[in-house]
Amino acid sequence: MKPFTKSLKTIGVAVAFAATSMAASAPAVAQSLSDILARVQQDSQELSAENEQRLNEFRRASSEQESAMAAARGELNAANARGNALGAQFDANQAQINDLDAQLQEQAGDFGQLVGEFRAVVGEVQPLMRESLASFEYPGRYEGLAEVAEAVALPTREELDRLPKAILQEMIAQSEVKTFVSPVSMGGSDESVEEVAVTRVGTFIAATDNDAGFVTIERAGNGDFFLEKLERQPGGRFRSAFQSLIRADEGSTLTVPFDPNRGELFKIEGDKPGLAERVNQGGVVGYIVLTLLVIGLTVALFKIITLFFMGNAIRSTAKTKQAGDGNPLARVFEAYETNKNADLETLELKLDEQILRESPKIERYNDIVKVLAAVAPLMGLLGTVIGMIITFTAITNFGAGDPKLMAGGISVALMTTVLGLVAAIPLLLTHALAAAMARGNQQILDEQAAGLVAERAERGGAA
């Protein structure tokens, strides 16, 4: 920036000088040539001083850089010398280690072979013990074996004894029913970990004491194993059986659920959909079928109850022969009393007319139940077709490699069929019952009317 400023000053001086020269001929010149010369000399002196200062600063900086370079070269030479010394020491130490290792192998003899067998057996049993429920009751036993197996030095007698003790401990644990306290992940969205009492059956299944919630062994991202409570527990019969075991007295014999996969089968059992989930799998068609079932059963039950009380009233009237309008038979008797003086044929026609009036009341709503019983399986079939369309659409779009992509359509296809049958069967049964009760009441009316006609005919013949 300084050279540029100086150049501007020089150019300014030249421009001023030229302007002054051009204006010398003007009569109104306010500055003399001597003043301009003095200004130029002053600027030249300032430029020379600044150049001298910059040169001195450059010389000082160059001297400092040479000193720093010399110091860096000295440090580098010292570091190289130290590195060579350390390398030589490392080679000497490595040679000494190799000599000592050879002496160790020679002196170890059969003991070295024993250590090799120990490490081989530890490698075989480590995976089993890492995923054993007993490891949560006896923490640190796996780490102790791994420490001995991975050590460079020969193990001591006490360290070698860890393996048979751990194996014996695992064998005993497989035959125990024992309660211990261990951290358990409660699962869910918060993934909270709590210290709770856990009862295990051997090394296969375990559940928390407070609510008999089954736990399973899971593996964290860092490779550690931990106990996690199943988010979806299996059916109540499994948990109630295990709850009985938790509360049982020592020495008692009980039958409890068993999972050789350490809770994985219980996890599969818990993931099975419940009744509400299965109904949801049927989709809109499934809900329509259930609506038809509710409407049909409501109408059928109403009709059955109505026919039951009507039948009781008809049978009571059949005994008393009391005319009136309280029930169909009473109204038939009322028609007989009204037309008992008519001729036999007219009387018979009047009774038939009254029975025909009563028949629709007796059979009312039965056809609705019958229609709903026929429509329900048809709706289930419609849902089946819709589910198959969904399934084939998924196959077309994504292929048949992943069954989960087709599960939704298959669920709709199967559940709507099931719901249609579930709706049709009770509707058919209730319709059959209501129809039988209606026919029974109708038959009583026909019998009583025929009896009245026969009685009138007998009296007419006797007269």
C-alpha cells in the first residue's frame, strides 16, 4: 500500500508541475516556480527516507528468519538423533523379549500346552456364557475368563480355576429356579432402566417379580448384552402360570411355560395380533360386516323376545277362549264372536281373513334377519376380492421377494372372509329360531280357528 501511495504522490507532483507550467502564461497565477520546486524536493526526500526504512526492516526480518531456520535445523538434528537412539533401544528390547519368550516356552513345557487348551475352551464357552441368564446374576465372570484368555503372561492356578468354576456354576444355574436383582430395560419410548427383582427358570426364561413380565436378552450397539422387558407380553395364561411360580413355596411342583430360546418364543407369542387388531386388519369391509351382524342380532333378538311373549299369551288365550285384542288368538276369537251367527262358510272365511291379518305381524322382521345373514358372507367375499387386488398390486409394484409387502392385502382377504362367516352363522341360527317360533304361533292360530269351525259345524249338524 505504501509504494502505491508514493506513486500517487509522484504523479500528483508531476501533474501539479504540468498544470503550473500550463498556467504560467495566465495572468492570474498564484504560485511561483520556486514553490513547486521546493515541494518536489520535499517529496523526493520523504520517498528516500521511506525506502531506507523499508530496506532496514527487510534486513532485520531476513536475519530473524535465518536465526529461526538455524534453530529448527538444530531441533531436527536432535530429534533424529533421539529417534535413532530409541529405535536401537526398541530393537534391543524386542530381541530381549524374543529371548525371554523362548525361555518361557522352554520352561513352561506341558503347562504351556495346558494354557493353550484353556484358551481354546474359553473361546468355546464364552459365547454361551455371554448370553446366559446366569451371567446377569453373576456379573463379571465372562470378563474374568476373557482377561485370562487374552493375557500375555502365563495365568496363575487361581486364574485357571475360573474356567471349571464358571462351567460348574452354569450347570448348577440350569437346574435352579432363583430370584436375583438386575438392571432391566423397561422398553417403550423412554427406554428406562430399573433395578428390579427377576426370577429365572434355569438359564432359559425369566420374568420380573412385580408383574410377571417376561424379559429377553438383547444386544446393545457396543456389543454388551442386557435384559429387556418385552414390550408386548404373551397371553395371560403364560403370565399367570409364571406368577404362580413366583408366589409358590419352596419345594412345590408347578407347570410353567418354557422357552428354550431365552424369551424369543414369548416375544413371538406377544407379537401375535389380538382380537381388536385382527378386526382392524379387515379394514372398512370388516367393519361393515360387523355392523350388519350387530343390526341383525338386535333385530333377531328383539323378534325372538317378542315371539316368546306372544306365544305365551296365545297359549294362555287358547286355554281361556277369551276374546279381545291383546294377542292374535284373542283377536281371532273376537272375529269368531262377531260372526258366530253367520253361516259356516262365511265364518270360516272370516276366521281365515283374521289369521291372514295376523300373519304379517307374527313374521315381521324375519326377512330382514334372513337378508342380513345372506349379505354378510357376500360382503366377506367382497373383502376377499379387495384383499387379493391389494396383494397382486403389491406384487406388481415390488415383486414377491418380501412377504411383508403382501401381508396387508392377505390380512384383508382372510379377515373379511372370517368376519363374514362369523356374522352369517349366528344370524342364520337366530333367524331359524325366530322363524320356528313364528310358525309355532301361526300353527296355534290355525288349529284354534279350525277347532272353532269344527265346533260350529258340529252344533249346526246337531241342530
